[in-house]
Amino acid sequence: YLNRARSSNGAGRSHNALTDDVLEIMMKEHRNERGVLLSSVKKHVANINPEFLGYTQNDSHEFLRALMLGMHNEQNIVKGKYKEMKDIEGESDRDAAERWFKYHKEHDNSVIYDTFGGLLKMVTICDRCMYRSVSFDPFLDLSVPVPKEPESIERLLENFTSEEHLQGTDRFVCPR
């Protein structure tokens, strides 16, 4: 299912070098062969995010995000320019979701997004005129805050998706 189109980058490596290394690690792990490719994967990720250069301790979540983004960029079968999506007044949430999903697949189409990605619905309402804006933002992961006291996953997701009031520089700018 992964994009197997291989073309050399001039150094004898394919343009899918990160994906190739990750797949090789997975295959060796499956065969109980311990490989030494981890440093190669780390080097690829450091090319995406320089925070991972050297040998300092880093956040594993950020590493995973950079790894997935790098693999997505290698596997993305669509290359195109992004344009701003506009609200369509009176459009149903279902129709808006389908339009946003179609737009997203026209720009980000890879096995990485197919496996880990999704769209997060955001509804913003103007306090002054009650104008309602709906958008669907693509994600590869959700950064759900986890408190010190244990809570159920359902409760954590409820908190993550709960209503919030935007203020200051985050304040909603109404198009009306």
C-alpha cells in the first residue's frame, strides 16, 4: 500500500529514505533481528526538525509527530498549493465535512493520513452577531492534556472537545 515509486536522489538513496528505514526496522523486529537503523531514522527526523540534532534528550511525542510528518511527506501522492477554505453560508455540517475532507485528500493523501489522520471539527460563534463558522482541520495526532489525577479516556476527550471562549489575540474575528 505504501508508495513504491523509487527514484534516486543522486546519492543512491530513494526519495522515500525515511519510510524505507522505518519499514526495514519493522521487518527486522518482526524477524527478531535487532537492527542499527534507529540512528538513521533519527537523522532523517533531525532533517525535518533540527531540535533532534545531536544527543540531547527530547520529547518522544514531538519525535513521533516529526517521524509521521516526514513519512507522510515522502508518501503523499498529491503535491499542490493550499488555498484558504471559506465558509458557505447555510451549508450543513455534513456537507461542510465532505467538502473539507475532499479538499484535504486533494492535498494530503498518504497511507500515514489514512491510518493515523482525521479531521477535527471546530465551530466558532461570534458573540456579537451569532455568526457561526465551521471548519475541519486535519490532524495526525491529538494532544490531549492528561491531568495528574487519573480520569477516563471519555472524560479526557470531553474536556478536549469542550467549549472555550477565545480572547485576546486568539479572539475570533467575525467576517461580517
